[in-house]
Amino acid sequence: MKNNSNTIPIVIGVMFIFMGIIVGRNGLNMILNGYRFQSKAIAVESIVTDIQLERYGSGNETRTRRIANIEYVIDGIKYDSNVNHKSGMLIGDKITLYYLPDEPWILKYNTMNEIIGGAFILGIGGIFFIIMGIVFLNKVRKKITLQKYIKQHGKIIYAEVVSAETDMTMWVSFGSSRMAGNRTYPYSFLKCVVREPVNNEIITTYKSNSVKNNNLSSYVGKQVKVYLHPHDNKKYHVDLDELLGN
């Protein structure tokens, strides 16, 4: 069975980058649409004719918001429309709105709103997710590079497997995240030790990478190869591939 300790970080990293691309693309589209609107928008003075409460959503998520009905005239033609109510707005107020020549029924308060919102989404959302994805993938890359270096240049010792333990940090969630008991921990690691040859006391303890294997306990009592970093014995690699016959 292949080592699976890097699977979840890789999946998370790819998901973050994918989400960043989607969010960033939406933010970029908002910026471009905002610039297009700004370059062609025409100001028009309108009058608030009514203020109403509008319900939106469904079930327990139902919300209300204030809508301002407005009237305005473009090229001698009278239009009725509505916009989101702003604090302090009263019936009879005159407000300046913006429209496109080919879509006079669509009004906006500020031609910069979409640009600012798009920049926020692109910067805070898209770029943040992409950076987080790169961080996850880079962490995996560094781990794999270090393991290869240790295997090529490190010192080999043998340790005794004393236990197989569940990795509580490597969990998989099924169904709604709001539901309790929806986590399963399919990953485990081997704990192995090096003993003092005379009195059998434990000198050093090592932990393997986590693998998705339900039969790790069968390897308790066996010897496993451990590679030690040539310059730092705190860095090591437990060779599960050889033990598990991969």
C-alpha cells in the first residue's frame, strides 16, 4: 500500500487553488463590468415614489429588505424602477443614479461599486485562496524533497515497531459538517523504538508517516528501516514501503 500521508494536504492545496481561480475570475469579471459600465454610464435624476419591504430567501432563511420605488425620465420617456433603500431615504427625495444607454431600466447608485467589490473579491478571496493552496502544496513538496534527501544521504538504523496508532489529525468528513459524529479517521501511523541492547531500555522513539491501512497492528514486533538525516538526527524517515512490501 502506498504512503498516503500527503494525499489530504495535496487535495486541500488543489481545492484552495481551484477555489481561488473561481473566486478571482468572478472578482475580475466584476472589475471589468464595472469599468465598462463606468465608461458608458449616464447620470439621471430620479424621484423616490414609495418605500416597501421585500421578502427574499425561503424557510428559516427568509429575510426582509427595504426597496425604494423610483421614477425618472430619459429622452422624454418616463420609467419606473426600484433600487435598494439607503438609510435616511424618504419618499419624495431626489437621487442621482446611473444607467447605460441601451439598458435604461437598470440603475446603479455608484459606478465604482462593482470595481471596488470586484477588487475586494479578487484580492481578499481569489489571491488568498491561491496563496493558501500554494502553501499547502509547497509544504508537501518540501516534505517529499527532505525524505528523498534523507533516503539518499542518511544513516540507516533499524527500529522495533511497538504500536499502530490512529492519526487523529488526518480525518475525513462525510455529510453535513454540522452533524456530530461525521468524522472518520482512516489514517494510522506506526510507532517504533530503538532500545539499549543491554537493559532493553528505550533510547529513541520514531513515528512513521500516516497511511491508509487497517492492518498496521499486524506489524507490531517487526523491525523497520529508519533513515536518519546526516546532520540532524531529529529529522528522519521511517521506511514503510519496504515494511509493507510496496
